[in-house]
Amino acid sequence: MAPVQKKPHPVLVVVLLAVVAAVLLAFPVALYANTTALVDGYRASHGQAGVPGTAVVDSVSNARGGQVCTGLFTPDDGGTPVEARIEVVGGCEPGQEVQARLMEGRPSPFIGYDDPRAWEPGAGDWAAFIPLVVLFGLLSLPLLILLAMIAKRLLRGKDAPEH
């Protein structure tokens, strides 16, 4: 007599599929957030985007990746000053004043991505996003492959033979 195989409860299968789907969908969202942060930082630090103005460092804190500088950015056109994170070349000190370009934050489910940043020309902090873009790009591949398989099956139709 063959052993009886136990099937998982349907609710358990649905819950597990929902968790896997949520995780797989989070990777492309993280990829988008990091790619836009990378591009925005690169363009602002190279003078291609952002509002030109002056940033004054108010506070400096040490983090894992280095210093985090925050302060007040004042647009050259006399607009309203904005509290922003300030990305500078090298280290920063309270009271330091730099010419910079302000990039407004973008809506994101991740902390800090929706905050404005002022980029001093030549600041290379945008490169810190490169490993994250590569990582989340690779982690997004299974979802892309799954979508390609589903699209192929839908386009081929139900009556087509399997190869």
C-alpha cells in the first residue's frame, strides 16, 4: 500500500502565496526608489537638475556610512528656505556654507527618500545607491521571470501544446 501524501490546508497555501507575492513585489518598489535617488543625486551633483542655491549646515551626525549633514537650503531666486539633508564633498561642519542644488524628495514607502536633499557640485554620495540598485535589480528578476512565463502562457493560449 502506497503512503498517503498529506496536502497542505488551502488557507495555508493562500497565506504563503500572499507572503511570497508581497515580498516579490517589494523588490521592484525598492529598485525604483533607489534608482530614482541615484539618478537625482547624480544629476544634481553634476549641475543637470535641481534648484540652485546656498546650503548652510546646521547639524552633523555620524552614521554607519559616514556623516549625515542637515541644514537650511535657500534658493538663489529668493524662494522659501527649505530644511534639507546636505550632501557635500568630503566632510561637513556646522556653519559650513556651500553652493548646492536642491532635489525634492519623491514619494516612497521607505524612510528618507521623500526628504529633500541639497547636493554640492562634485558630491559623490549618489554612488552609495549603486549597490542597492544592483541588489534590488537582481532580487526583482524572479518576479520578471514569473511575469514573462505567465504572459507567454496567456499569449500562447490554452489549446496550444506544451513543449
